[in-house]
Amino acid sequence: MTSHRPGLIALTAAALVAVFLLLPLLAVVPVSFTAARYLSMPNGNYALTHYRTLFTNPDWANSILLSIRIGVVSSALATTLATLFCVGIWMFRPRFGAALVGFVLLPMIVPPVVSAMTLYFLLTGLSQVSSLVGFDTWLGVVLAHVVMIVPFCVVLIMVSLSQVDRRIDLAARGMGASVWQRATRIILPNIKFGLLTAAMLSFVLSWEEIGVTLFITSVNAITLPRLMWSGVRDNIDPAIASISVILIVLTTLVLIIRMVYSSLRSAPKH
Amino acid sequence: MRKPLSSLSFLVLAGPLLAFLTLVYLIPFLGVAQWSITLPEPGLTQYQRLAGDPLVLSVFLRTFRICAMVTVITVIAAYMIAYVWVRGTPLQQRLAELCILIPFWISVLTRAFGWLALLSNRGLVNSWLQSLGFISEPLTLVRNEFGVIIGMTHFLIPFAVFPLASAMRSLDERVFLAARGMGAGPLRIFWKVFVPMTFSGIIGATLIVFVFALGFFVTPAILGGGRSVMVAELIYLRMFQSPDWGLGAAISVTLVVIVAALMALLFRYARLGDTGVSK
């Protein structure tokens, strides 16, 4: 098998890095149970006050609902646009395909703060035309999030398209299938797992987006990260710790389930 | 082969996204670029200010210094954990994967907050040190450059792990057998054979981390506490605290030019296919 396993030094170094990676996530847990109204250790007084706040304070509930709505709509739009684009590039292999893909990946490469300024420019401009899509509206945030997450969808869908056997598509074409039939009957069913992953990743990315959201919202469209941001910046609110613990536990559970599922699925093949 | 019908189908498929990004991203960016040469008056004044203003220059220098330090620490740390992720026993691989992916999927805000909980004056580290009697006054561990470096390194490690791991996975197993057969010990195999063979991954990881670090905003703003402002935060401050849109736009354009130059380097020295951005 693998002839070259990590030795003791390498394992120790990796363990230190692992501790460094997990430490801040664990540190949130005791803080979330503090009885005080500022960031502190519980020191024996454990309380669930800050978990209760998440449910009783309408600000938290509203921002969670808003983030879910924005995430679902942005993810659906971004996945659809990216799917159409990638299938087009894959089927027709245009001469400047690489340049076109490079262009749609730009929002991933350009520093987020520059994208934020660009989208601020766009949305303040749109505000003068329509009050529905503009600065500090939920549709404005959706527009901005689609821009920011669509490159990630394109990368994921391109990866899963690259694993599709072109000969299936050639066979379909040889038997007279139209472009529409090839796309819907041959290509899409072959990449449905990739599409699902893209939709999930783009929801998560929208759900936690803060860099751009900060520039394009002020008082109306307060997403969950936007609310957390004000709680972290002004005076540190321990409710942030409790929402963080919930998010960390959810993420960890999903990852462990995924890991167990994929090892169960791949095990019988050996 | 290239029939008009097929180019029409191509446009219907790829057109929407291209049109969307042109309208809501490319054109507005040109608008921002235009701000940089028209606000407050037409001309290159903002770029002259950028080059001559000691405050702006010091922010750029600090950004480069912090990014360089963060990049070196991040790539070394990522290399160690990527090594175990790729070459450890199955159990070690699983554990390493969880340690990489859990932080990766958790939002940057939560992670920065975790460091606050750990390092702030009433945080875990200071509480423990005080209750154990090592210190009487809390140490200032965040709201300074130290905090920024810690937080950014933590955020960027997973992004460095993916290109490194994909470089490590592509190695030919027989080379190590040959090295061992010729009498090299494990340490020597690691330094003289393994590390040099992953060089393209190291270059890729370095550039990706540096580019990401340059435009970083959230972590420095939270953990720097306004004391060690970096370029991205300067843009934010110029936009919203001292409305100076012209200068903010000029800094943005400069940042894009720097990133474009670095990306050109990346494409030249490490093919993007090797960097495993898609993990």
C-alpha cells in the first residue's frame, strides 16, 4: 500500500494545526452559556439566556427567515444560470470557451471588497429606477449574492460535466436527438449529483455572505450575518456565541453524516 | 459543422449568464473605475494622492507585510495537515479531513468571533492565565496585528490545503520505493523527494492564499479593532465613514490590477488545473 506514512514529527505538527483549527470553534461553547450580558466565561453561572434570546427577540427570527429566503432564491437562480452556461460550453465547445469561463469566474477572483463596491454602485443606481430592486432591499441582496456565488456553481458543475462520457452524447446525437433532448435526457441526468452539490454550496455561501452584504444593506435587509456583524462590532453580544454554537453543531453533524454515508457507499465496491 | 442553429442554441444556453454578469458586474465595475478618475473632479488626482499620501501608503505596506507573514505561516501549517490527510492511515485521514472541512464550512464571522471568545480580555486564555496566577492584567491578544494574523491564518488554511493535497495525490508511489531502496531514511525522503515534488502545489497555494489575503475584510475589521487597518478596510472606511468615493474607487482599481498580475503569475507557474480550487 502506501509506502511512505507520516512519522511522529509530521503527526505532531499536523495535530497542532488541527488543534489550532478547532480551538476557536470550541471556545465559543462555554461563552454561549454565560449569564452575563457581555462576552465572558460563565465562571460557574451557566445560563441559557442567550439561546432564549434567539427565539424571543424578533430581530434574530426575522433575520434568519430573511437569510433563508435570500439563500433559496439566490441559490436557485445561480444554479440555473450556471447550469445553462456550463451545458452550453460543454456541448458546443466554442473557440473562446476558456475565456468565457474565465470571465464568469471573475467575482470569485476579484477581491470581495472590490465586488462589494461594484455592487454598491449598481444597486444605488438601480434604487433611483425602482424601489423593488435596489440598495437595502432583499431582491437587491439576491442580485448581489447571485453574482458572488455563481462562479462556485460554475466550478462545481464544470467538474461534474468533465466526468460525463462524451460518447453517450455522441450516440444520442447520431440517433437524431435535438439539442434540447440531449441536454435534458442525457446531460442533466448524468450530472444531477453535481447540480445538487452546487445548489447546496450556493445556499450556504449566500447564507453566510457578509463582505458584500455589508456594503449594500443598511436598516431594512438585515440578514443573519449582517445582524451578527453589528453584534460583534459594537459591543460583543453573547447571543452571537449561541447562534454560532448552533451553526457549528449543524455543520459538524452534516459533515460527519456525509463522511459516514460516502464511506458506506464506497465500501461494497472494494 | 458550425451551423447557425447550433450557435443560436449556444447563445440561448450560455447567453443568460454572460449577459447577467456583463450587466450587473462588468459595467458597474467600469462605473467604479470611472469614479476613480472623475470624483471629485476629472483627472488622475486620486491616483496621485494614492501614491503620495503617507497614510494610504502605510496601509498598503502593512497589508503586504501582514499578507506575506500570513501566507508563509498558512502554507507551512496547511502543508503539515495536508500531508497527513493524503498519506496518513485511513483513521488519520478521516480526522484530518474533518479538521479541515469543519472550519471551511463555518462562516468567517463565526470563526472570527471564536477567536474573540478565546483571546479577548475576558476570553478563555486570559481567564485561565489569570485564575492560574500567571498574569495579573489581561494580555492584549486581539484588536491588534497579532489577532489579525491569527484570524487570517485560521481562515486561509483550508484554501491552501486543497491545492497542496491535490499536488500530493498526484505523486508517483514508485519514486519513494526507489528512494528507500537506495537507502534514504524517512526524513530524507520527505525533504529531498516529497517536498520538491509538490513544488507546483506550494506555488499554487502561496499565490491563492496571498491573493485571498490581500482583499480580506471581515477578519481584520473584527480582530484588528480598527488599529491595524488593511487595504480592504480602508476602502470600506473611505466609502462609508469619510465619504471619499473617488479615493475608495482608486484603491479598488489598484487592488484589481495587483490581483490580476498575481493571477497571471499563477497561471504561468502552476496550471490552474493543479490547484484543486474545486477541492
